Amino acid sequence: MTPFQALLLLAAFLCSLVAGLLFTFAIVVMPGIAKLNDRDFVRAFQAIDGVIQNNQPLFLFVWAGSAVSLILVFVLDGSYGVLLFAAANLYVFGVQLPTIVVNLPLNKRLQKLEPSKMNDAELSGARSEFEPRWNRWNRIRTLCACLTSILLLVLLRFGH
């Protein structure tokens, strides 16, 4: 195995872990906490997101490492061409950019809330501003991450 192939394998592994995380949020976490009342929903999401916001080291390694390793593979590419270009762009513009532009700002806004000091109408409004948009963009991120992983696995299997 060449160093390039090892880096491609690392990128595929880390991007697949991110895809799995996003997929789990899409089909388990968010549907699960969606059943909670508004106050408990906000608290639950704050607690879950709080683990990530407190710089959970393995999460940071996987999340940042997936982007860095994929970008390095793309920059060092000598013969993978269109598929690698597609995978890198899909991941950067379909996973990382929406995270930075949409999901993280929504998370930070929700983190600032103090549910114990809010009335039912305020909680309902905060949730309705957060949940549908967050879920929509998470589905987009999930699809893009899964497609990226598939492209990288194809490259691992059939690439030069």
C-alpha cells in the first residue's frame, strides 16, 4: 500500500464515520427527541450538542480529520480525477459548509437559551425556528456524506 492509498483509506474511513454520525442523528437522535415536549427537546439537544461543543477529542479528530485527509488526498491526487474531485467537492460543499453556515449557528443559538426561564410560547417558537431547518440541512449533509463515502470506497476498490 502506498502512502497515497493509506491516506485515501483514512479519508474513506473518517468520512464514513461522519456519514454514520449524521445518519444516526437523522434516523435516531432527532426523531427520538422530537417526541419530547418543547422544554425537554431544547434541554436534550443542548445536552447532546454540549458534548460536541466541549471539544470532545474523538469527535474533533474524526470531524476535522475527515475534511483534512480528503482535501490532502484531493491535492495529492495523480490519477483518480473526476471521482475524487466529485467526492471532495460533495464533502466540502455538502457536509462541511452547511455545518459551518447553517447547523452550527443554529446549535449555538439553541445553546444560549435558558429553558427554565422561558414560557411555553417562547420555547415553542425557539423550537420551530430550530428543528425543521436543522433537520432539513442534516438530511442534506447525511446524503452528501454517504455519497462521498461511496465514491471513496469505489476509488479504493477500483482506483489505480
